[in-house]
Amino acid sequence: MEYNTSLPRLIIPEYGRNVQKMVDHLLSIEDREERNRQAQNLIDIIGNLNPQVRDVPDFKHKLWDHLFIMSDFKLDVDSPFPKPSEETFLEKPELLSYPRNNRKYRHYGNVIRKMIDYAVAQPAGDEKEKLKVAIANHMKKTYLIWNKDTVDDEVILQEMNDLAEGQLKLEDMNLKDKQQLVKGTNKQRSHHGGNKGRRGKKRYKK
């Protein structure tokens, strides 16, 4: 009895061992014309056995690339597409530039960071002052939702100053109190909770 662990490693396991055996057989065909014909037949077989590949743009090109990969790039046939090189698949992809995240104050989210950056870029004036107060109040509301406790306005303003890297003047700012900020949130929660409590209950007439 043969076990997979004792058999040669499959280069692309998704195609199965029978396809790999057919690829290995192609390498043993000496006549080039016959090898070309059998390679085309194998491409058709792979496409029929894996119809999901047809959903990929330019799937024929993808199948031929897989054929060369399964042959360990040793197959010599006339492909309708450029033969891939082993070096191409060994190249490491370029590093992606990830967005700047503020891990220290993660509970505020990236939207707050963008709002503060926008406020910093605005010219001095009444609109900028209103924007700063709105951002600070939103930060305080977010803090209360996550911590469910009171918070000193100085803490919010200090954290906002850290996020703005000291580029916003935050002195003499008056923020809303806890009741004003979480009033709408509590109403919404009690409304949904009330519906859940009454859901499924039958009313009987006296």
C-alpha cells in the first residue's frame, strides 16, 4: 500500500497526483512534436478538472505557468505564452506601506486621527475653533463608551494634544458633560433592549 507521505512531494497539490504524473510523463517524451501535442492535451484536461480556474482573467496563461512550475521548469514545449523563469517565482514581493495607526490611543480609531490632521491644516478662525471642540467632544464620548466611567476633560485634551503633536491650541476649551454626550446612546440602547424584552410576549385581553 502506498502512502502519500512516502511519495514524492506534489508541487501544486490542488491538481492532484495524477496530473503530476502526466506532467512527469511529458518530460520523458523525446519527440518534440508529440510532446507539444500532449502538453496541449494536458492543459485542456487541467482546465476541465478545475473549472474554477476559468473564472480567473487570462486563465490559459495561468494554466501554462502552472504546467511549467509542476515540471520544475524543465519542460521544453512551444507555449503560446512566455515561459516563466524560476527566478521570477523566487523573488520576494515589495513591502506594502501600511497606514499610520495610533496604537497608544487605539480606542479613538483612525477617523479621529484624520479629523485632527484636518483641523491642524485649517487656517485660524471661528470654523477651526468649532471643529476642535467637536472633535474633543467626540473623543470624550468615545472614551466614555469604551470605559463606561467618568473622565476628566484635561485627560481628553492632553490625548488630543498628543494626537495633534502639539499643533493645536486647546486652552480654555469647555467640553460637554457626560450626561449630554451619552444621552442619545443610552436612549438607543434602552430602546433596543426594550424591544428585545417585549419580543415574543403575547398580550391577553382581560
